[in-house]
Amino acid sequence: MPSVKSGRWEHLVVTPRRVLASIKPGMTIFFGSGVAEPRTLMKCLIESGLSNTNDLELVQLTSHGDVLSLKDLDFQNYRLKTFFSTWVASEVVFAGSVDLIPGRISQIPQIIKSRRIPIDVAFIQITPPNEDGYCSLGVAVDIAREAMEQASLVVGEINTEIPFTFGDTIVSISDFDLLVKSIEPPGYFKRQSVSKAIDKVAANISQVIEDGDCICFHTGPLFEALGRHLATKRHLGIHSAYFTDALMDLVKSGAVTNYRKSVMRGKSAASYALGTPELMAWLDHNPLVEFQGIEQLFDPIQIGRNANFVAVFEARKVDLLGRVSFSVGKTNITSGPGEGADLFTGAEISPGGRTILGLPSRNRKGDPNIVAVLRDLRNQYHMRESIDVLVTEYGIANLKWRTIRERAQALIDIAHPNDREKLVEKAKQKKLLFPDQIFLSESAQLYPMDIATEHIFKNGLKIRFRAIKPSDEAAMRRLFYRFSNQTVFRRFLFPISTMPHNKMQEYVNVDYSRMMSVVALARESDQETIIAEARYVKDEQSAIGDLAFVVDEKYQGIGIGSYLYKMLIRLAKDRGLKGFSAEVLQANQSMMKVFENGQLPINARVDSGLLRLTVSFDGQPDQAGNQPAQIYQQKPHRPKEGY
């Protein structure tokens, strides 16, 4: 085996043809993936035409370079074994030209170590050796070490254009039997353009990611956009299969410190880097990023040691049962069941961990991406129990621990507005929704997504605000039953003991052409809980909105009611309302304080123990005979519009 001293390695280099002379028919050859592909050796092998290079078995963790073409794989000379059906394999696996090995990604090193797949030759891309004779594996560790330990012939392709990286990347020049100098540039990956829909999906995902979360990134437009939207976060951690240009920018923004990680604390951890020459230059001798083999990166136990681990995936389609199809084709790298199983398990083990899937509501052809039932799609993942959150440009569906019916309604709420009515009908046919489920087609089009916001109150509690959705029925029902009798009476002005489905669904299906309803959500026990709701109903003749709102007793006294009131004032003004009317019990001093904090003139009239209030937006008292518009007609023990 060669040895080297400073500046003395080039005389040990042989030609690729010399390497190929050592190959025999029937051998199994391993080579790296992505930017780590030894492109000079691979091209020489494919183009050689030598008789001794026939009937070879090629092993690559995932195939997403441009050296192996479909034409090459169609020949009997070269047969590819891969663990991921990505852009090369996906088109030919089912035609029989490629052998796909399904499995959890963390188990692949054990498969190699067991010699279930015997490796005869390993082509490994490395950096030039340093003065002590040590090289770096550069931007892909994957299973290079396992392949090198097993192979009888280990060939290093020295590429001067790949970065010297840290972690489990250091190898001695003496570990190689032959050396080849690369004459091919690395396989760079351009940054991808981001559509408006994908950018909105990423913006919505960023709402679910908290300061201090540890994130697993992938490649593609969704993650290109997500990196930008996370730049305002603090103390993020990175434990990711891939390190990309988007992650480089995120680290540069200061949002990533890795201080709250338990595994490789202070370092961004990855197994691959895929990206531009700029990324490669930034990674060179960069101590902030550590590269590890997939046995470390994808071990669910290791993942789970990092609190608040968030696995983010881009999905292709999802059905109302929560089953997912991942993408196939050139834009996909390794997003699939094998990778998902390890990451989802790690997220479940991680305290506060969660999984987030994002996709646009429709594909480029205009077809729905949220469907009633997935049919005849490859790369499916059926462990719906592992999916916590699904996001489109139309919102966020929290699926964790929700019933099949609740999940179906939540997914319908974030489907494309023009697809929702058909989804509701199909869901009813399949008994996924109640037969009497209400659907207001105009509300689907008018849902005010743009009002979503969040606020941190003086006690440090972060509350998220958004418009109410039909899928909030169960959460609003639980809010009602948390109320004391006194709170119920203050809200409805007469006692109510039950809130059945038929009434509650009327309440959460809002006609946004004349109404506005805003809910406040707080994170409790790894779930978002509705803790308050405020609404107005517009009287078309007077342009006055009849106002009502309520706050969970546990969260009263910290300013949530006042925040909701000011928010509704702004929304009502934007929609052309002239003021509010409300009915408040004289004894409800906390409610009166909320109105006073609104800093608008209030006209009050006492009637049978009630304060009938009118609030004018233009600063003038109401002159309509002090007869505020009525949201409810009082009947014995039952409100007209439910909750």
C-alpha cells in the first residue's frame, strides 16, 4: 500500500485504465453518491468497452448524478443495486433494469458489514492528502468506510475541488491500494427556483418550527424557501441527511447555533452535501459542520437524543386517511419510506419531536394533491400514525392524535378551495365525515389566511391567532366544556349545558362575507389548543358588527381578550364596518375593561341588568336608536347560532 510524505503523493497516481485492468467480470463495485461520485473512474468504466468489465454489479446508496444513464443500465454489462428509487432507479426499477433494495436507511451499514451484499471493489472520492498523509472523504460519508473495509481493492480518486471536511471523514492514504487523479469536476447541484405556492408552504411550515428546534433538511424548492423563512429563528440545531446552500445561508444568518442539541452539540451534522461551488468552498475546513456516516445520522436512538427534533419532508400527494406518496423523478433524492421510517421513529423518540410534511395543494398540471384515496402511486408511506403535521399554501393541518374524521376535515381545510366541495362529498360517501357535514363553498374561497399572526404576551406565553376553520369543531367543543357555569352565562347570557355536533358545526362553518371569527391557540402537552375565540357578525343595513368573545379561564388576565378585541377592530375597519355592538352583564367588569382598552368611544345603555354597548370607529356615538344588531334571538336554553 502506498505511503506519502508532504508533497509526494502524485507519483503514486495511476491511470484509470490501470485500475480497470484489475477488474474481473462478475465483480461488485461500490461508489459514492451525489457530489462524492468518483466521476473520472465511473466514466472510464462505462466508456471503456474492455472485455474484463462485462457483467459487473454496481452498488450505490442513491443514484442522482449524471454519469450513469438509463442507456447504460439497459445493457447487460452493468447492473445497478441501489437502496433508493430515485431519478435513475425510479424509471427502470419496475422495468427490471435496476435492483432496488428496500430497507431502513440506518440498517444499510449493517447490510454491508454482514456481506449480504459482498463488495469486491470500492471507488472512493477523496481530497488530496495533507502533510501527514491524511485525506478527507469530503462531502459524503454514507457507507464509504464499510465498503472500504470489505473490498479487496480500494481505489481513491483524488479531487482537488472538493472540500476538506471534519467529522468521521478522515482516512489515511495508506488505506488505498491505488490512487487516481480526477479530471472531472464534482457533480454540483444548482439552487432551485421557488414558486409562490411553495414559498407559502414554507412560510406556513416556519410557523410550526420553534426556537431551539433541531431540524432535518432535504433538497429541493421547499427547503430552498424554508431556509429563508427560518432566518429569524434562534438557537436552531441541524441534524440532517443533507447539507445544502439553503442551510449554509441559514447558518450564516445566525439562526443556527446547535447549542441545544445533545448529539454533536455545537455542530451541524450531516452525511452529504449537495450544492453549488460556493457551498463547497464554504465547507472547506469549516469546523461548524460535521459529516458522519448514515449509521450515526439515521439511528433513531441517536436522533431521539436531540430534544424537539423536527423531520421535514416534501410530499407528492396525500389522501384523507393521511397516507402519503413521496415524489419520484429528478427533483427527489432520498425522500421515501426507508428514510422516513428512521426519521419518523427518531422524531417520536425525541422529547417534543414532530414530523412535518409540506406540499402545494395542486401540482403543476393543476391536479389536486390532496385526494380522497391514493391509488397506483409509487413511493408510498402508509404509517399515517407517524405524521404529525401536514402543510399546504392554504394552511396547517395538525393530525397528531386526531380521529380519522378530524384528520379528514383538517386536510380538506387546507386543500385547494376549488377541490374542497368534491372532497367533502367523497368523504361523506366513504363515511369519513358525518352525513350532515356542512360545507360553505363561498367560505372556502373567502377564508382570510392573511390574518394569521402570533404574539408573545408579558408572561412569555406565545399565542397564535388565525381564522376559525370547520376542522376546529372538536377543539371548540372541548373549549366549551372547560368553561365554568359563570363563564357560559357571561358569554351567552343564559345557561347552556350541552353543545352537540349539529350546533357546533354551524358555529365553526363561518360565512366570511358577513362574519369574522378568530381563534387563539396555545401549545399544551405537545399540541395546539384553542384557548379563546372572538367574532363579529355584520348587520348589512347599519354596517355594525355584533361582537362576542370568550377566553379560557386558565388564560384570563394576561391580555388575550384585549388583543383579540383590537385585532377585530382592525379587521372590521378593513372590511368597511362602522362599529361594534355588544351585550355585557353589568357584573362582568373584566369584559368592560377589554372594551376600555380598545380606546374607542363607547355608548352604553342599561337594560334589564345588561349593558348594551355601541362602539363607533369614527369616534361618534351611534345614532341608530341604540338598537344594536342581534347575533342571537333568546329562546329557552338554546342560542340561535349555537356556541
